[in-house]
Amino acid sequence: MFAPALAQTEQPRADTAHGPVIGAREDGVIAFKGVPYAAAPTGDLRWRPPAAPSDWTRPRAATAFAPACPGGLPARKDTSEDCLYLNVWTPEIGAQAKRPVMVWIYGGGFRGGSTALPIFDGRALAQQGVVLVSFGYRVGALGFLATPELSAESGPGASGNYGILDAVAALRWVKDNIAAFGGDPENVTLFGQSSGSETVNILTASPLAKGLFAKAIGESGSSFGVRAALPLREAEALGKAFMAERGVTSLAALRKLSVEKLLIPDDQKYEPNVDGWLLPRSVRDIYLAGEQNDVPMIIGSTTQEFGRPPEISREALNAGLRDEYGALAPAIAAAIGADGQADPTDARWRLTNVEWGDFTAATWSGLQAKTGDAPVYRYVFDYAPPQPAGRPRIAHHGAELAYVFGNYRNAGRVVEPQEEMMHRLLSGYWLNFARTGNPNGEGLPRWPSHDLPGHVALRFSAEGAAPIGEREPVLLDLIDRHYHENSGATAP
């Protein structure tokens, strides 16, 4: 088990349900890194729900990040299957503090990611009075492989959602232990970006996560549209192909394969599935029935989730639209100017950004406003941060993160005045929301909830923050019709 050496100096201590941990003081806050929240998912525990970690009695050093979970992104040296650890940054320790808690889920397309990235350092948020938690979770084949054999050996008859089950285990750890770190277990805000936001969305729909968090923030990702969870049978079929490609026919043999042999480069889908347990039905169906975990939410996207694609001809664009949208292709083409009014590459870029950005956020926030009682606040991030020479300035995927975490000053360049404003706005709204469930507060432009007449979202731009109506109503309606008419998984 990962465990850094303990320095022979007096350092802050917290007592978890499994044993004491020793942290370190960092810039006025206390940091605990590499705290186990589950047993190493290795050997016979590979492709099983997370198990409780072993207890320990001697104080354990919690002063260094644990290795990241190995996935399908380019190989990293700092990865290990023994990766189910979390980090806590807190202004003070002790159960009497009862600070608001924010639990972060990083993105990475369910193929990679790490809590150790400098942009996710929790010091700046903890300096403003919250307890910040981040955790590693299984990704790639180790986190999302489903097979009929794995489903058969599990009690619920489900497989493939191990990375999301890790998130549930981390939230249970927070519920049971965060008071010792100065946090309030009844005031937990879950927030994530990209596939981390998709995980947040799934957890708001999962009965397994009920009562484990009080608020949720989703940044640029949800399980609607292009990212909808797979039907279990489709995920199992992909798993059978995965085994065949590696020349194994049994789970025992699969569990004995090295990580290197498991994670050979492939184009396999590693995504959550509708397993009948974590997700009884599709996220869309759960929300339509009003059966989601009904908590206050902030949901949003950036205006250019993707960079401009390679040049494409008008003929290729329209052929792609016919393949993707069938009978709705002419209407989609007219809406984006693919019928001759716009540059075909720009038209494709516009549609892609709506599919992956506006639609995923609008559908999630719209359904919460329609079927939930708790308020939902939607945003559109339209500020283009500075970029290295030669790279275009756009409001790209993840552009808001440095300003949410307050780590934009660490980029080794001159900070622009608009960046200071963006940090004040984003961190101000996010922290207010974590404290009270309402992002509004003194010194911030009013952010109306999504369901107020005439209002859809708060737009963040170089000019500040201001309410706007829907940016792409025609496209959103057409895309929604497409997914409604071709809706996927509703049961395993």
C-alpha cells in the first residue's frame, strides 16, 4: 500500500475511522494527501466494487499525493492500480469547525486524470473557508470494463461502473470522516468537470448516492446526448471484444494480466452503463420521472468546448449530418448554415460545440427545473483566457477551472485584469453556493435561477457576468428531438 515516509516533526493530526493521519501546513491551511478511502483494487479485487481499507494504528503520513489510477491516456510513470486515495485541504481540524465541504471530481474522458495536477490544488479554496476534498478513481478498462461474467459474479448482476462506485465510496468516507478534518458532513457540495461532471450527473440520478451530498455543480459534462450511459448489454459486448483482443477467456486469466497488457492502445469505449443498480434506468428517464437526488445545482458549459476542427467540405459535412441525424439532417443543416450560408468547417464547429456544450448543460438544467423542487442555476462560460503564443484564444473546455480553484497565477506569465475579475466571480459564486445552496451574495451580479421567465443562464465574459436567453434554441430543439426519437438505455 502506498505510504510516504513520516517526517520526524510535529505536524497536524486527524483521526479517521481507519486510523490516524498526519498532514502538513501549507500557506495557512492544513493539507492531508494520500489518505486511503478504499482497499487497493488489485488481485481478486480488480473489477469489484471498492472495499474498505485495512485499519492501521500508528499515525500514517499523509503528506504526498498517491499515484494516479492507470488508464488509456498516454502512459504516465506516476500511476498504480493501488490508487484509491483522497486529499483534504482544510482551514482547521476538529469536529467543532463544521466548515462547508467541496468534493472535486476531475475529468479525463474516463481514461485518465489525476488529483495531483497543479490546477486542482485546493489551498486557495481552503483559504476562503471551505474544506476541499479530491480523490482518485478507476478509469479506462480498470474502471469501466463490463462483461457477462463480471455481471454474473456480482450480487446485483451489474458490472462496469467501478469508477463511479469509487466516487460513491469516497463520498461515504467523507460522510463518516470529514468532521475530524473540520468539515460538516451534512453540507457537502459535489463538483466536477468534463467526465467528472458526467459523474456528478450520474450520482444525482443514482439511489446509491442518495444522502451523500447536499448540492451539486456540473461543469461541461452530463449523461445526456452524446455522453449518455451505454446499455449494459452493449457494454458487456464491448467487454467480450476486449477479452478476445487480449487472448483471454476467463475472469481469472483477465485478473492475472499485467496493467501493461490490459492497457494496450485501443479505441474501446470506457464509459458508464445503465446497469440496473447504480443506474436503475437511464439518467434521462430518472430525471423525467422526478426521481433524481433533488439538491440545488449549478450546471454549465463553455462556448467552445472543442477547438476548430480540420477543414471539411460542404459535401462531407452534409453526408455526416445525414449519417448522424437522418431525417432531421436538412433542418440541422439549415440551422447551422450548412446549406450554403456558412463556411462548412465553422458550421461543423458550431454544431459540435452545441452538441457537447449547450445541449448537455441545457438538458440537465432544464429537466431539474421541470421535475425537481431544488433550484438550478445555469451558466455559459464565454471568457477566452490567455494562451501561449500561436494558440487561439477561445473559451475552451476547462477554461474556467483555474479561476474556480484560484490557481491562475501559477502559469508563469503576466495575469490580466479580467482574470482577477473572473476569479472573483467564479470562486465567489461557487463558494456562496457551497455555503448556502445559493450562489448569490454581496458584490456579485444577480444570478437568477434557471426556471425564472425570460432567463436561461448567466454568461461569464470579459465584460463580467450577465443573464442571457438561450443561445441556440433551434439547434437545441432539433438535437433534443433526435435523442428523444432515438433514446437508448432505459433498463439493463
